[in-house]
Amino acid sequence: MVLTRRGLPRLSELLPGVAAPAASGDDLDAWLDERDVPEGMPFLISPALEYDIGLNRYFLAPVMAGAAANTRLAAAGDLCRFLRFLDECRGGRSWHDAGEDDHAAYLHWRRFDPAGPRVAASTWNRELAAMVSGFFAWAVRQRLVAASPVATRAARDRGPWRAGGGAEVPAARARDAGGERVEWLTAEQYRLWRDCGLRGYRAGGLPDGGFRGRWASRNALFADVMVRTGLRLAEQASLTVLEVPHGPAGQGYQRFWLTGAVAKNESARWVYLPAALARNTGQYITADRAAVIAAARARGAYDAIADPLVIEEPGAGPRAVARRPGGGAGVRLERLSPAERRRLLVRGAGGLEPAVLWLGEHGMPVSLSAWKDIFRTASARCHRAGVPIACHPHTLRHTFAVATLEQLQRGHIAELAAMSAGQRGEYQRIFGDPLDWVRRRLGHRSAGTTLRYLHEVSGIASDGRGLPGSAAMQAV
């Protein structure tokens, strides 16, 4: 799998004497622009370095071209794995000729083969959906294949509001996906993981003089913001200094608007940031962040960015307009994708600087893969220090959901218990359902997705873990 990328050398520069400077397609950037191919669009190359035009047309189809970058990457990865399986384990079979037997063999290897990856049921179902309703459904409509290699069966009739009445569902769909455990941390577990893994403390709570980790305060702040807001990793990593409240903030919370351009499924919503974290963010901006920006400016790093977008008047906040240095139509910040934000600069009093909030030691935005490595390294350090706690970015989102829902449930129950039946009805009409409030904070389309956290809250007392400590979590 390869991603489209602008700013590469021309073919005549890569192959002097072979590709003439004036040859058609010599300017790769112009070729991509003419065909409206976005930056980071995936395409697949065979092991023999062959480019299948029909196969790769899928990624330019509206269903993919209009999808989020992470959705495109996941779909490309799922399809790439199946094609690699056909090539390596099914005699080099083409996707045009794949049948139900091939997909059945892929199911066995992917889920049950002791030598295979043994993926979870939820992972398999996601991949299956991408194959059935994604690529092969498109390929059938385009008449590139006669039929999908994924076997289907009639859906069970579950009443007038559920699937049935002739609907088809994948026969290989795993039925045990709904029972997977939601991983979350109590307030005490989170603080122990953060302090030991990110800040370099010993298991007993004292600083480790031998800790050589860098950016400990930035990493700890990033984790604190994530566990207190429920933002996804890609959402939080795409935030800019023009959107996030920072500096003196009083008490309580400050809210900011998460735009649909960076939110998963375009789930734009209000995000509530605790005032203490807003102050800490301001300190990070004026100290660590400012230092790496000054060093990068001195190296001329920002002047070397290919095809930058520049905000000349940042005072408009999220509605600030970004333009290319050569002029032309501008685009408001709130409409820029995560990929565009990575090359977005703001012109301040000291010169150009990145708009993205979270920067690395080279003064450029920290990538998603780098953040994942930071979490993996922190968990590994905890393991070596005798702290049996592992945490990935989504664990903090789960933690926010469970702690917030528990706090809301407890507050609502206490209020409702002291009311009459009429008062309870009026109260619920005004303040709504705690589950729906958490749903909106997490950006879920359906309350059914959020419901699994309610199950966790219901089972907290019975499994011996204790409450997540909503009040304690506010003190992180």
C-alpha cells in the first residue's frame, strides 16, 4: 500500500535521459491536481510492482474519496491483506477470480489458525463490512466481478424495526463481538500509569533519577486532556492553538468547538476542557512549544515546507482564513482536514509557526504513529517498573466515558429520589438522559454505541474494581 504525496521530484529528475522534461505526466503534482486526487490517498501495488487500474479506481470512487483519511487507510489495509492472502496462500489468485472457498480459507487463517493473527471478533466484523459493503459491492456494481466472494445469508427477522424481510448479511460475521470487555482505568490506575510511564516516576511515586525520557510534561498533559475530554487520538492531535482555550481560566470548564473536518464521521460537537488543563496548556505553549518553534525558525524549517497554508490574521480563531503563499481562494480553519493542518502555519509577531498545538522536538506536529509509540513506550516502562498497567490512547476515551457516565448517573439518581413523579418527569425533560449527554460528548451517532459504557457502570460494584472515582478523576 502506497499513499499519494505531493512535493516529490519530477520524473525527469529521477530518471534523467529516460523521462523527458516535457513528457506528459512529468509534473506529478499537476497530474494529481488535475484529477482532484487528495493528499494521502492510498493505492495498491502488486508484489510484481503492477498497478491494477480497475482495483485502484475504487479509492477514487465517491464512497472513498469523500471518506475520512483513517477510513480510507483502514479500507486499503483490509483489502491489501486479503489480496496478499490470495497471492501467497491461494496460488496467486486474482481478486477477479476469488470465490467463496477463498474467503472461507481467509476467515480460518485470520481468526482461528494457530499460526495466523487470531484477530478479535470486532476486528473481523469491521474488515468484513469493508469487504462486503465496500470494495466488492462497488466491484459488482462496476461489473468488474460477477459476484462477491463473501457468502451471505438471509437476515433474521427481528420485527418491523430491525433487519429482515429478505435482507442479506455476511454469513461469516462473528457473533461474539458484542461481549468484548471495555478497557478503562480507575483514577488511581491512570495516575500511576501516567506518572510512571510518561513522567518517569518510580512505582512508589518518587521521581526516578535515571529517567531519560523527553517531553514528559507535554506527554502527560496530552494524556490528561484526552482522559478529561474523551477526544479520539486523531481528533486531539489535529487541534490548533487557535481553537483550544489556554491561559488563565478561572474555575470549572472552558468549552471549544470540535469541527466536523477533524471529528470522526463529521461528529462536530462541544468539548469541555477543565480550567486547570487550560492553564497547563497555556504554560506548555509559552515554554516548551515556544522553545522548539524558535529553534525551528532559526533552521528555516517553516520556510522549507512544501505547499504551506498560511493564516495571516489569526485573531479570527477557528474562522481564520488560510491561503497559499501565492494567493488565491482561502479556506477557513474549521474546514481544513487533519492532513492540511499539518502544513498549516500562522504568521505571528516572531514569524511563521505551526498552527497545530502539539509539536515535537523538531518544531513540527507530532504524528499519530509517534503518539502511539509514546503510549506503547510508557506501558513498557510501567511493566519494567513492576506496575502492571497498560494503556493505549483509546483506553483514555473509554475511561472518560465510564467515569462521566457514572458521575451523571449518580447525580441524577440522587436528584430523582427526592422528587415526586411529576417533578421527575419535568426534571428529565429539562436535563435529558445521562446516556445521551455522554453520547454527544463522545460524538457517537447512536446511543447503542454508548450503551456498552452503561453496562460497565452497572458492573463496577459487582466486579470488585470499585468506582472509577469521578471526583478523583477531576484532580488528575
